[in-house]
Amino acid sequence: MDRDQARKMKEQLAAFARELAEKHGVVATPRSLGAQSESEAADVVRAPTLALGLVPQAGGGFGIAVRYRLGIPRARSIVRKVSAEIGPEADVRRTGRIRPVSELGPRPPAPTSQADGDTDRRRPLRPGISIGHVGVTAGTLGAFVTRAAPGGGDRAGDGQLYALSNYHVLAGSPEARPGDVVLQPGPADGGLAPGDRIGELTQVVDLDALEPAYTDAAIARLDRVPVDFDYPVGRVVKTARALGGEIVGKVGRTTSVTRGRVTAIELDDVIVGYEDLGALSFDDQIEIESLDDQPFSRGGDSGALVYREDGVALGLLFAGSESGGPSGKGLTYANPIDQVLEILGVELAGELSGPFA
């Protein structure tokens, strides 16, 4: 199928899956379940928890990605019926629960002694190091960004430099407010205020259980601290939409530099369990599998920038599954970077636009 045909089939299959779920009386959603304890809320998922997307095919064109979690009423039965409708172009994987990757594994995520990435205090700041809201454990500094100039142009809109990461790294809870202190390293790695302050929370993309989400993102305005813009592939200033099949990399606080492959795009209804927000549904997501024996990401890698081997940014890493992928150790999910930047009104910075440090 070409891309438009695959998109149309995906929409039809989503409606078909909902009809099957309604038939079996298993349509409870995180939007209608009300208040619960944090542990219960993080596990609430919409039956049958099917995420549907596009998967590139070797001969060209696209098939349909079907992702599901066992343990949910009728999940396997509904997956079989949906897959039969697709035929040989179905790519079916079981993922297990999906969580923000600051919440995977032990807490604090991947203790400092077990992290391969950079958990130390670093000046200049650089992508891939530990960062976090003063009340959060630790995540990853994904990129440096500037406000987009009104009407375009080469210079930033306000002359300020910002750190880009996830909502659950730079804010961490609905109680966080603009002006809250951001530390490097994050608190889980020994960061303390005021000595390790690097800036303050500036803007978050609100996450609402009543609506599908597209991004888990936030920015922090940096104090006058030195910065280094380089990634393992050099400076990353260009962006693109993932087409599927790309070889990608990232540098994160926990697993450092890893390589993977984009295995699905435009995944809708990816259910991610947050401890503080409950189960949220994300649309238009990117799926990545590791090219090595170890997972592409682990707890603490949240907020890392996902880029192609040629240094073009594709996504902002935010979540991972318990299982799936060639090693069985989990798949990684990322927000399309163009959407992240557009919603926040920022652009990637590859150099300083004026005196800063």
C-alpha cells in the first residue's frame, strides 16, 4: 500500500477495533475512570489497548503496525480479528506496559552507579547529560533551543537559550510552575540547589487525560552558563519527519550512545502510564527498536533527542515498553521533533545568536 492507502486503512481498523471492544463490553478509558491511586492510575489502559500505525515494507510502501498488551480483556482475540482484516501486511508486536522512561526500572531510575551515560556535573552543558526539576529524579538534556522569531528569520525571538527535555523531566508534576529551579545534574545524581542550578522551568506542553496527547515536552530558560552544542554526530540543527526504517541514534543520561531503527511511524493510541497523571493516550508517535542486545533506552534517558546518522533530528524520546524488539527488552517511543518544536514555538540552536556565556 502507498502511504495514503495505509493511513485510510489504519483509520478504518481503529473504528473496527472500537466496535469489537464495545461488543465485548470492554471500552473503559482513562478519560472516564475518575480519580484513583497513583499506582492504579498508571495501569489503567483502554481496552483493547491497540496502537495502530504504519510500518515500512522492504519492497516499498507501507503495512500496518499493530501493538498490544496482554492482560487486558479480549486483547488477543481483538488483535487476531484486526490482523485478519489487514492480511500479510500486518506487523503485530506485543509491548507490555509502556511508561515514561524516567519511570522504568528502580527509582531513582538507573542509579548513578549503574548508568553508562553522563550523570556528573558538567560545565559547559551539553546534550545527553543528567538534568531535572528540583523535585524530580533525573532525565536527559535533549537539545538547546531558541524562540522562533516572529515571521521567521535567522535570529531567535527573545535572545534567550533554553534546554529542551520532557514534561516529566523538567516539570514532573501538575504542581510544577514556571520559575521552578532546574538542576544539572538532576537530583537523583546529586544535584542540589542553589549550587547546581542551571536555569528555571519556562514552558510545558499540558498533558490532559481528556484529550489525545502528541508531545511530552518542556523547556527551561538557561542562566548564563557555558554550553557545548555538539552531539556524537556533530551539531544537529536540521529536522525531518520520520518515514520508517531510518537508522537512528541518541545520547542519554543512562545508556549513553545507542543505535536503533525506526520500526513504526504515525502510531495512534499509544497508552502511557504516568504515576501522577494516570494513563494517557498519545497519537502520531515514532517507535524505535535497538540494533544491539541492550535496549535503545532505559529509565533516565527521557528527553534525549533522536537523530539520524547524518545528524538530522527526528524525535524527542519519552517512553519505553516492558517488552518487545529483537532482544525482548523493550521498544522506545518518541514524539516527532517537528511537532514538539512547533507546539513550543522554538527551534533547534546550533550556535549562540548573541553574547550569552
